Amino acid sequence: MISLKGVSKTFNRGRPDEFTAVKGLNLEIGQERVVVFKGPSGSGKTTLLSIIGCMAKPTAGRVFIGDEEISSLPDRFLTEIRRGTFGFIFQQLNLIQGITALENVMLPAYPTGCRHRMLKDRAQRIFEALDLCHRIDAKIEWLSGGEAQRVAIARALINDPAVLIADEPTAHLDTKLSIDFMDIMSRLAHEGKTILLASHDPLVFTSGIVERIIEMRDGRITGNGAGT
Amino acid sequence: MILHPAVIALVIGSALVCLMILTASFFACRIAASWDPQSGSEKQIGLEKKTYLVSMLVAYAFGFQILSFFLFIYTADDLHGLFAGAMCGAGTLNVNRYGYPSLTVKAAAFILAGLWLIMNHADSLGRDYPLTRAKYLFLLLLAPLVLADVFFEGAFFVNLKADVITSCCGSLFSSGETASKGSLSAVADLPVGPLKCAFYGSGLLTLVSGTLFLLGFRRLGVFFSASSSAFFMASAAAFVSFLCLYFYELPTHHCPFCILQGDYHSIGYLLYGALFGGAVSGLGVGLLAPFGRVKSLAASLPPLQKRLSAMSLILYFIFIAIVAWQMLHTDFVLDP
């Protein structure tokens, strides 16, 4: 279970361009498998997901995963949690050009010290599950948009995280690829993963797999209800 | 003031250390006043974010503080040729009244800075900043010592005048000359018999308690720490009193500085490094003992204490081995 207590995030504190992206949020995410954070650009969705995923620290408030308070953890401990608990799918994908899809997927697991052979086998199984085996040795710049998206999903899954975080995952996809993406998310949710999506794409938040929709505006939660 | 490169390095280094410690002390006051890990307030989170940076700053400052002890005695030794009458660092330190106080403060700062670094390392092993408040309170206690170090060192170097006639170590550290000497050199006149008992006795206690602690008798941690510090003091006194005689092969020369010179292969640096390092590691075991019940350190503290005790034993062994080798391989006989 993920819970947030009084979480705020202010950028450029004390400067003329000071901006508070998230304002005193209290939130609990319990047993829901797929949760969507819905709201317009600038509503604080990405910042909130960054805080939940240990990519950023709040300016005030605490974040708990289970019983453990994680927002105060020093970076050396936070890295372990970020690597082991969360998988990230970024809006811009952030895949590394010049190396193969397989190398991109294996990269986040290198710091774990896992044997290369085992790691490669694990990556190949994920490629198989995502129906992407034929592109395993292709360089990133050779992939289509949908293939690159699936490589990004594979990379997020390499450390077998309990929670998958995707920020505007369908922003650059056409309708068919967006539906394919949601199908993959549905499969992962059935496998037991918790999926947190930030999106203002109706195709995402009207999807049947969504169990909870949290609406945000101006850094605050304005609505909190079940999915369609 | 003599503009020797090492003097300039020490003065600038000490000034920077002082600046860093004063800055960190200001932060330590905020920690002492407002630290509350249960709170999610902006102030608390700000302190948590800054503590890593400030700790790093202090760690570097204390790292230099430890090295500066050796640089200081090297400088004192290197400058002795400039002063009429000085034969080694002992004479240089006697040029004005700030020399020996500066050395004493530096030795104390060496040990306490080492202990702070151990505490800082232990704190970094816990997930919830378990020793943060304690280590910053400790820092507040150390800050006056750092200031005193800067004062005495600065006063010593500023008042170094090349036309001063000073005393050589032969008169400062010779037996039976106590009337003209200070407390450090008076050690040379301590009765050898009881000092030998203290040296060998505390050494044996340190070895036994340290070995038992390594084997799993955790309750002996504080005892080991105490015996380790007793051995450090006994060794320092024994070195001036009778151990150094085997190196100099002179029955009346008790100088702890000549051994730093090339004539003795600069073995003094290794001896003092091992002795001080052993003391800091040994004291570190006892320093961490009260925090053994802290939940977030329960798994990581015992291995750290074991490593410290092993390091202490190894460093003391190096000290004893060098001294024993010299005692066994010299024709010099102390007792007829």
C-alpha cells in the first residue's frame, strides 16, 4: 500500500519563479491494480508520480510504502527501493540510441549484480511476453513508435517491480497502439502488478481495466472515484 | 612567521577547516533545536536534505584535521634547522610558548575527529538517520577544540622567529632534568618498572578482550575500548620513557621527535600512525556500544564494531611488532 500524508512539492523556493506543483496531498492507494491520475497539463500528475516513485523528494509531507516511510530515506537507500519496487515508463521513453533494444532493457538491472546470463534470459522472456523477439537485437533508432514503447515497457519490467508508473504513456501513440498499450497494462495488472498512470487521454481513463481515477487540478486532488 | 610551504598549507587548511566546522556548527544548532524525524514539516525535510551535504563537509574537514597532525609534526621537524639549538621538532616546538599546546590540541583533535568520523559512518548505515542528532551534538562539543587548534597553531607559526635560540631535545627530554621541563618531557622521568607493568598489562588486556570481542563476546566491547585507550596512554608514556631508547641506543635520550627523522628511517610516522589509529578504532567500539539497541542499526552495527576492533588490534600489533623487532635486534641493553 502507498500512502501520502500532507505531501507538497515546491520548485525554486524563495525565487521569483517559485512554483508549488503539489499542495498538501493526502492519498492512499490500497488494493487497486490500475489507478489513473487524470488532469490537465500542470495539474501536478507528473510531480506526484515522481514523488511516489522516489524520483523526487517532497518539500513537505511523508510518503509511505507499506509501513516504511520512504520520503526521508537518504539517496543510497532510496535507490534500492526505486530499483526494486518501481518500474518507469516515461512520456519521452528515454531509450538510449546507439545500443540494442536488449541492452536498453538490461541496463537498469546491471547495478543489481545479477549474472549476465540470467539477466539476458530474463530480458528475453519479457521480450517474448511483449511479442517483440524479432526486434531484440535492433538498435533503438530502427524501431517504430509502438516497438519503442514496448521496449520501454520491457525495460520497466526488468527488475520485476511491484509498481509500474507510466507518465502520459499514450501521448505519442495512435489509437491502435494506445489500445495495445492498455492491453499490455491489463495483462500486467492480472499478473499482480500495481499500475499508476498519469494521463489526460480519454482512451486511458475510460478503459475498462482502470479501477480508480484520481482527478487533479492545480496541484490538488479534485476528484477521487472508481473507474468506468 | 616563516613562509615555509608546509606552514602555509597548514594555516590555510586549518582556516578552511575552521570555516567549515563553524558553518556546520550553525547547522548543528538547528539540528539540536528542531530535529524531529516523526515530523513531515518543510523544516524537517529541509534539515534531512542538508544533513548529507553538511556531514560530507565535516567528514572532509576532519579528514584534513587528522592528516594535519602528521603534517604539523613533519613541519616542526623540517623547520628545526632554522633555529639555533634545535636538533629536531622538539626544539622547534619550544621556540615559543604555543608549540607544545598546539601539538597537544592537535593530538586530541586527531582522536576526537576520528571518533566523529566513525559515528558519522555508523549513522550512514541506518535508514532513519539514527545518530544524526547525537553526532551533531558531538560536533558542537568538538567545535571549540577546532577553534583552539586554529588559535594555537596560528599563534605558534606567527610567533616563529628565526633568531630565537631554543633548547635541543637532548636537554628537553633527558632524565633528571625535570626542573626545566614541561609535562610532556616529565614523562621521561616516570618510574620504568610500573610503566612497564602498565604497558604490558594493558597490552595483554587489549589483546585478550579484543580477541574475545571478535569471537562474539559482545559485552566486552566497552571493556575492550577502555583497555585499548589505556594501552594507548601506556604506550605513549612507555615510548618516551624506555621504548625509544632502543631506537636511539642511548640510555638518556628520550626524544619522541628524533625518530621522525631519516636517520631512523622516519619510522616514527608509522609508529605514531599505528598507535593513534589503534586508539581511535578501539575507542570507536565503545563509542558505538550505547547505540546497539537502535533498531535500524541492529544489523549493521555489530559488524562495524568487529571491523573496528580488528583494525585496532592490527594497528597495535604493527606498533608492538616494530618496537619488539627493534628491542630484539639491537645490542643495546636497558637493564644491566
